[in-house]
Amino acid sequence: AEAELIRAQRFESLAMLASGLSHDLRNLLQPLLLAGESLQDYQDDPRLARLGALVRDCGRRGLQMVQSMLSFARGARRAERVRLGALLDALELLLQGSVPRAVNMAIQAENPELAFEGNHTELQQCLLNLCLNALQAMPQGGRLEVSSGQIDLGADFFLPEEPCRPGRYLRLTVADNGTGMDEATLQRLFEPFFTTKETGTGLGLLSCKRIVANHGGVMRVESEQGKGTRFHLYLPLELPAETPEEAEAEEGLYGDA
Ligand code: ADP
């Protein structure tokens, strides 16, 4: 339990560092991007226009990295009613521009009306990360599949460090038939800043894991080199009952406001 606490504290410091750094970087990058954009339209000097386009592209890439750092760092979430159909529709819409013609995309909600407690934006970000990874693993094209189902999970499903209760879970699966991963990559996948990509941030999966953990759920991965990869998200459908201590703590916080 002590090792777990140390790990959690380390994680929190990293999140705080990432959050501070991202805000500062964003403030630097946004004007840079704007400057690049206006230079790029400079008619009188093609060389300047080319430099402008370069500045713009670097600014854009930087902002994307900052965005993934921010979504990783964002801890507190707002709980709402998430409808599965709406979540997957939004995902499909977001992906439409990024899916190459050689990729066959299938997004299917088994039960679109299924609703659960969670945060729509965060889950959308999480699924988007997984889908973009899947697309990047299929440079030659292939099949991207997002599917869902409900499953009862027993206590033996969870690892000792996962504070999850047995019960009914929603399983969301993002599957690709791309490169797959070797053993070394599978081992390090969720480490901060671990990436095998030239312009990767190595924060995408960590951010997913954090979002899923914030929902009281867990992630699993199956992958085979040359065959493809499946990421599963398990989200609890029954909210764990509040412990008396938690209820009391909350009363203390808000009771006499
Ligand atoms: P990034 O995408 O920026 O590299 P991630 O944390 O999202 O960061 O992913 C870490 C690494 O995990 C990737 O660099 C890649 O090697 C591997 N990976 C993630 N998803 C897949 C996938 N669907 N297929 C193959 N490899 C993957």
C-alpha cells in the first residue's frame, strides 16, 4: 500500500508539472502559430511565406502536444449522464476527417440508449486517442473497429492495485489490424513519455488510463505483432456506494457553506 501511495504521489507531481508546463507553453505557442499563419500568406516574398508555413506547422504540432499533456494532467472531472450512442456518434464525427480511404471504420454501439455516470468529453478524448493510435498503426490501411458490450466482472478480474469492485461493467473495445506491438513495447506502453513514434508525446495512453481510472474503471490490452491490437476499457455501470466516511467528508466540505 505504501508503494502504491508513493506511485500515486509521483503521478500527481507529474500531473501538476505537466499542467503548469502546458499552460505556459500554450501561451508561447499560440502567438507563434498566429504569426506563422499570417506570414504564410505573405505574397511579396515566397521565401518568407515558406518560413511562415514552417512556423505554423511547428506551432500546430506543439499545440497538439500541449493539448495531450493538458488532458493527461486534468484530474478533477465533472460527472454527468453519458449516453453510449451519443459518445460513439461524437467519436465517429471527430474521426471522419482523419480516416484514410484505405481504412475501413466500424463504430457500433450495441445498446445506444445505455447511459452511465461519467464525463462525456474525457471519454471522447480517451477513445479518440486510442483510435488515432490505431490509425497510426495501420499506415497501409486496415480495419478500425469500436465496439461495446456489457459484462459482469468478478473480483479475480482485477489486479491488487486496482481499486475496483466486482459488478456490471461497460466494455468498450478499440481494435485495429495494424502492426501490433512487441513484448518490450507492451511492457512500457503506459509509461509517461514512452513513445516509438518520431513525433509522439508518449502521453496518450497514460492520459487514457487516467481518465478510465477517474471513472472507476480499468484498461486492458491485447496485441500480437503483425496481427493487430485491441484496447478494452471497462467502466463500472453501477456506481460504488459511498462509504460513510466519504459521505461525512463531503458534508464537512459543503454542509455549512
Ligand atoms: P504516442 O502515441 O504519442 O506514442 P501513446 O502513449 O498513445 O503515445 O502510445 C505509446 C506507444 O504505444 C506508441 O508509441 C506505440 O508504440 C504504442 N501503441 C499504442 N497504440 C498502439 C496500437 N494501436 N498499435 C500499435 N502500437 C501502439
